[in-house]
Amino acid sequence: MTIYIPLPGNEAMASELAKITSSELGTLEHRRFPDEETYVRLTSDVSGKAVELVCTLARPDPQLPGLLFAAYTARELGATSVGLIAPYLAYMRQDKRFSDGESVSSGHFARLLSGAFERVVTVDPHLHRIHDLNDVFSINTKVVHAAPALSDWIKAHVDKPLIIGPDAESEQWVSDVADRASAPHLVLSKVRHGDRNVEVTAPGLKNWTGHQPVLVDDIASSGRTMMEAARHFETAGFAKPVCVIVHPLFAGNAYEDLKSVSTRVVSTNAVQHASNEISITPLLIG
């Protein structure tokens, strides 16, 4: 028997997972003491059950102690296994020591989770030099791709879409979304001059006059790449783009700024946000 237990903020996804799989939906108590230490109590019986903790790891630092405490406690209380469903998996970008003394946090974070769980499921992790999660995790990993859900939404909501990826590295991923949506695609050429300064061009854009630009990205944090691209399309005489995002992290006013230069901004529910319109929850099953 499987029981899905959400960490705070993940209740809707855990409920949907339990419903889809006809499994039990569990609960836990999670709060902070006045000194900011974390208190966790499992309020559902987990003995003899396969526990799946549901916790997307956007802004992970405040969540991590409670998540680890819940995993170890479930095992102490007789769970047959403990897995993690983390639609967004944090700390994967720092996979190299760029400057002397830097922490290669991707490996350390993976070891931390590998010690607490037997398996982890995530959605389109933001990998650079890591080619496979099994390169850094010592437990079973499963990567779910959001492309089917993105393409279904685009087909249903956008006329004559032109799918556009953020950079050359996104070519394979974006072409998959485009093929599934029966739409053409191209990728941007970008030069990043800093965390908030991105120069963007769109080679071949003039060949697609009359199409609706659809910017697709795995992560939007500062949103600068999408905002710069949106301005480029407008200058070239295209309609404001539709922005489709897998992981809507959106720091500061990024979401409001992006909406001001876009026709529409939508995201998956991999990270809870007001822009969520695309459910990837069914893709997490199996």
C-alpha cells in the first residue's frame, strides 16, 4: 500500500496523486518553534506502507529540515520504503568549482537526499554538466519530462504557434515540444552579461511572419531572457509572446514584469504559483 504525504504547500498535488492511484492521502504536522527550529509529527499511520513524501524544492532551505525529519521518522515508524516526489529539484546548477573554495553543492545535496530516501522523482531538472541524475545520486531516480503536457496546452490554446527555446542547449527539448504540438520551432541566441543582463537575438525569426511566438523555458527566475526576447519580437513586428514555463520560480517582480511584455504567462504546477495552468501531476505516476 502506498501513502502520499505532502509537506506544507504541496497538499493539492499529493491529493491528486492519491486520487489518480487510488492510494491513501496522509498528513503530517509541521511547524516552527519560537527559535525557528522545525517540529515534525506524522499524523498518519505509515507502518507497512510505501511512503511518498511530496515536496517541490523551490526555495529549499526552509523546507529541508522538515523534509529530512519526515523521511527518517517514517522509516522509524515502520514504513517499508520512503520516496521523494520533488517536481522541482534544487541545487543542481552548481555542478562545478568555478572559483577556488566553492562548494559543488549539486553533489552534496544529492548525497543528503540519497541518505534519507530510496528513490526520487523529479521533472526536467536543470542540469548542465551532469548528464544523468544517477551521476550524483546513489538511489533510484526518475526524470519526468513536461513536454507532453506543454504541447497539449499549446495545441489547445494557441493558434499558429512558433515554439521558441531560450538557447542552443534547449534545441532537443524544444523540438520535442514543437513536434508534439505540430508546430515549427527555433532557438534564441543569447549572451549573458550577468544574472540580470541578457542579450538576445532570434536567428530565422523573419521566416515565420504571422505565427504566434511561444517562448518555452524550463525555469524562469529573473525572467530576463524571456523579457528581452519579448521586446525583440515586438521590434520585429510580431505579437507579444505567450510564455510557457515548467518551473515558475520568479524572484521579486519578475512575474509582473514578464506579464507586461507578454500576451500570456502560464506554467506547470511543478512549483505552486498564480500562473499554474498546466498539470504535470499525471506524468509523475508509474
